[in-house]
Amino acid sequence: MLMSISVSAQYKPWTSAKQPLKEIKALKKQIKAPKFRKVDYLVTDFGAVGDGKTKNTEAFKKAIEKCSAEGGGRVVVPNGIFLTGAIYLESNVNLHLNDGSTILFSQDSNDYPIVFTRWEGMECMNYSSLIYAYEEENIAITGKGTLDGNADLDNWWFWCGATKYGYNETRPGRQNPARAKLHEYMAQRKPARERIFGDGWYLRPNFVQPYKSKNFYMADVLVKNSPMWNLNPVLCENVLIERVKVISHGPNNDGFDPEACKNVWIKDSYFDTGDDCIAIKSGRDEDGRDIGKPAENHIIENCEMKDGHGGVVIGSEIAGGAKNIYAIGNVMDSKNLDRALRIKTSSSRGGIIENVFFYNTKVGAYKEAAVRFNMHYEKPGNHIPTIRNIWVENLTVDKGGKYAVFSDAYETSPVTDFTMINAKMAGVQIPYKVDYLKNVTLKNVTVNGQPLTELKP
């Protein structure tokens, strides 16, 4: 039997943009970059060699451990290409990449120890992310250097069936049995630390994953060629990302996936990806619901999105819910960008997604929809999700795709309190395709020069 989510007594939809703009102003005062002791630890002083061939895993480990033990500071990577396995960030350490430096990550899975992690929103023991931290505080990755995940069709990506011709449907990805097993463990509620994967299971590691950590900062670096998700803080609080560039076109190469985090601000960053540019998450199915931590208080500001399945996305691993998501002043433009604002969930997830503010957005081209609601993403289950209080204002689209608004919801749980104000969308094939919407407000909305005054199934 399908179960709908009970409506919170505290729920109140916005009545004007002044309310979320005031909330954003207050939230910005809470999110701050950590401060570090002004002492540098040069990785070459610990034996690192930047020739692109010498493996420097131990040198990074020694430098970071000494820096943290002595009170913190910067672990500095000079000019050169520094090959390494997994890097573990300890408290009070800023991993700083000088301009002209590259950290090149090993393609050997043996260089990534088994740690407690999340894989597609499910907890397990699996390969360490390329850069990992667990229950650390005041950590950063900064500088104008490059983080190169070194993934390609011959290394990491083919684990999910990717080939230069796309996905080979006759040769399922090697990860498929492990993915199915992890779903099985989660449904059985097997203790997460007993869900052991790693060698022989082919679950790709993510790139940067601070886990249950506080005060994470990232600035200025270029991130490319990730095995899977790029930036994936999990259950973290106070996350600030600025001026970061992510260019990574592999399978499941989401740009920024904050998962069940609180107080997140990403600004002035660039995304050109093989999956969603920014995807806000809070865990899959049983794990997301049992842990019960929503994605909460996120600001996405002045970012640029190119290729990707979506620009600003909520889901699909969103069983813990999401609230207070503010996207302001962003620019999107690519024929290979599927959607501008995308909310994707399903009745296997459940959860409440509420208070989404999409403001002052400029869109050039996209493929499918400027605004997309989907409650039937992936398999169905017994937990009908809720999507409510979605506010879109000052949206311009120059060369639109198939739809302006596209909705696929449940009759028993319609998308509720959807507001669109001052939206001008051109080049759209079909103004809208919707099913179940409730309390829709449209003010000064045009599609291809014609007023859009209602959304009817």
C-alpha cells in the first residue's frame, strides 16, 4: 500500500521573493571558510617527486599527518605532476595546489583502501574516495592547480559498461552485481560496516568525499576525469565551495553532490559534466529514511553550467528530504544540458522536498525542460514523496528545448505551491506537459512570446 507523507504543521509557502532573499542573507552569515595556521609543509620535503611516474602516496600521508599533529597549516604541492593513491585529509589541513601543479591519481584500485563510505546514497565499506576524510574538522583544498582523477574508458569508467560507443547493452557493467547486492543489503538493513565491497566488486570510488566532517572549504582548483561523482561531501556541516571548475565527462560524473549536508554555499564555479552539474542528495531508500538527515540550507550562486543531465538538480537519492535550497544568479547554456531545474525522486525514496528558490537564472539552450518535476524516477515503492513550495522567478531562456515545464507526479501527492514569476522562454517546442499540480501561480510568464496563464493536464 502506498503511503503519503504527513504534512508538517510548520509548513508555510512563500508569498513573495522577499522571504527567501531574507533567508539567504541570514544563511550567508553562518557559512564561513575555516582558518589555518600560517605554516607550510611542502610535499617535496617529505619525499614527493613531481615527475608523473613516482608514486607519492606515502609522502602525502606523512606531510598531512605532520601538519595536523603540529596544529595545522598548508600542505603545499609545487609545480609538477604528483602521482598518488588515496589522500586522507586530517583536521586543520589545507591541501594547497600551486598554479602549475597537478595531483594525478593512480589507476590501480589497490591504491585505495577500504573505508566507510556512501555509494549512490547507500552506506558500505568500499574503496576510499580519491580524497577522503572522516569525522574531521577544518579541512580545505585550495589553489590554482589541478586534481586529475585519471579515469577514462580503459580505467574506472568501463566498470559500469561505458565504451567509446556509449553503453554496451550486450555486456552489462561489471558493477551491476555489486550494485544489486548493495541494494539487497540495504533493504535487509544489514549493518553498513558489514556491507563489504572493494576488490572484485567494481564499485567506482568518488573523487572528493569528506564524510561527517565540519568546516570544509574548496577554492580555485580544476577537477577533472573522476571515476564517478566529483565533489561529494556527506553528512557535513558548513561547506563552502568557490571558484572551482569541474570538467569531467565520464559516466555518473556529477559535478557537485552535497549529500545530507547542512549549510552549504557554492558560488562562482563552473561545471561541464557527464551527469548532473549540481545534484543535491540525502540518501537512497532505507538508508536515507533511516538516517533521516535532509539536505538543508544550500545556496548555489553565480555558477555556470554547460553539459549535464541537469543544471540545478535535487535527487534522485533524496529519501532524507531536502529543504531551503536557493539557486540565484546562475547561467546555463548547452545543447547537451537536459534541464535547468530538475527535481527527481520516486516512491521508493519518499521524503519531503520543499522550499526551492530558483531566482535570476539565465538559460541559453537546453534539451528537455526548463523546469522538470519527476516523482517516477527509477523503481516504484511504498513511500510517496512530497514536492512543495517551488518558486521560480526572473528566468530567461533564449533557445529552449522540448518543454518549458514538465511534470510527472502522483494524483495523491501533486506538486504543490508552484510559483513562476517574470519568466520569458523562447525557442520552446511545447509550452508544457503536466499532470498533477496544485496551487499554481503564474505571473508575467511567456513562452515563445505568448502568455502562459495556466498549466492543465
